Amino acid sequence: MKSNETRISEFILLGFTDIRKLQLLFFAILLFSYFFTITGNALIIILANRDYRLHTPMYFFLWNFSVLEIGFTTVVTPQTLSHLLMAHKIVPYVGCMMQFFMYLHLGTTEFFLLAVMSYDRYLAICNPLRYPSIMQKSLCTLLVLCCWIGSLLLIIGPFVIFLQLPMCNSNILDHFFCDNTPLMQLLCGDTRLLELFEFVTAVLSLLGTLIISVVSYVNIIKTILNIPSATGRKKAFSTCASHFIVVSITYGSCIFLYINPSQTSKVEFGKIVAILNTIVSPLLNPFIYSLRNRQVQEALKDLLRQVAVFIKVPRKT
């Protein structure tokens, strides 16, 4: 009804809790996590671009993934830190819509890039002889651009439809940032077209890329099991294990969110998934890749040695 529609100029975020001591505790934990997330992913970017041993398609995709992770967590975390510290939880409408759009865009791009990385591992393990001729730098760059552009084209339609729909009664979001589920609950009018677009978007971005990753890893596992030597199998598994862990964390959390039937619990569970995707996962990814990868470890040791030599103060004679 027209009487229920309202023009909203700002949103109030309920966040995690109203207890001040808990807010400060969450602030300290989140600040610590954000610092190491930025540091870890920036280190991956520096190493992959600086060390010649990491100038391969796998590390090209990895440092692009780290760029995504930095952007993904930065869209949400600084604002959340500010709200926890200042206890000021008001977000302007334009700022909220920008955050919502960037969160969707970066998250969808991440799904596409994970699928590309899975396909890259499939070619490296299942077609090692043809791999260098297929995954050339031009193709790698094109695939990354397709991830960004494809994501934008996929979400722009639902986002424009969302902006056209009026909001009813309340401007209170039961979340710590402007996420899809709490915003959808504020809409009034006929949302069937938007829901259809969102369903198609979810199928293409989540399910479609998941199928590519699953098919790739099924073929990878079959190929690895056919390798005669135990050393060869171990080496092949080690090149895929880190990416497989990241894929499992990212898709697992999102799938559980979509299969949760209760709308009320979906909002609460959505907060947990958002924490996992925007805070925990970007924090863990650099450690997952570096701790399990000898090449990254060696590149990091070389970088630290060069830094130590550079900052070393000459002894006085």
C-alpha cells in the first residue's frame, strides 16, 4: 500500500550486540584480524609479482584472488570497526547501497575466480603437456577480466530492480553491514521479479561455478590416483590441496545459508556466514597457501633476507 511506503535516507544497523564490553572485545578481535588479513594478502601479491619462481598461471590467479579478498573484507570491516568503537550504527542510504553493490560484485567475482583456479589446476594435473601452451599470460589475463565483467553483468540487473522497489515502515537492519537478506525484508510491493533474478544469479554464480570446481576436482582426483608413484601422487595432491580447502570454506558456508529454511534463523545464520566470508576466510587464505606451499615459503624467506640486508645498519670500525 502507498501508506506503508517511505523514503529512507539512512539505515540503523543492529550489529552484533548492545553490550559495550562485548563491542570493545569484538573491536579488538576484528582489528587484529583485519590487520593480518591485509598484511597476509598484500604479502601474497608482492611475492607473486616479485619472485620469478611464482610467475606461473597458478600464482597469477592467486594474487588476483588476494586482491579480491582485500577488497571484499575492506568493503565491510572498516565500517564495522567504526560502529563497534563509536557505538554509532547509522549508515546513509547511498553508502548502504554502495556497500551492498560492492559486496555482491566482489563476492560473485570471487566465485568465478575460484572456478577459473579450479580449471587451471585441472589442466595442470590432467593435461600437463598442453598446459604451458594453453594457459598463456594473455589467456590468464582474459579469464580474470571475464570474472570481473561477468560478475558485473550478472548482478547489475537485480541491483537496478532492487533500487526501483520502495521500502516499508522500518530502516532497521538486523546485521552488521548492508547485506542482501535484511535489505530484502524491508522491501514492499511485488518482489517476485527480483526474487526470480536473484535465483538465476545464485544458480549461475554459486551453483554454476561450484559444478565447474567439482567436475575439475573429480577429474583431478581420478588422474592423481592413476599416478604410479607415491611421490608423484603426493606432489600432485599438494599443488591442489590449498585451493581445495579455500573452495570448501567459501562454497560450504554459502550453501548452508541457502538451504536454511527459516527466514528468522537465516538472518542470524547470515551474520555467521558473513563473518566467515568477509573476515575469517580472507584471514586464513594467505596462511593456507603459504603454509602448504614450499615455493611461497622459499620466496618469503628470500624476501625477508633481502629486507634484513637492506635495513641492516653497518657496523662502525
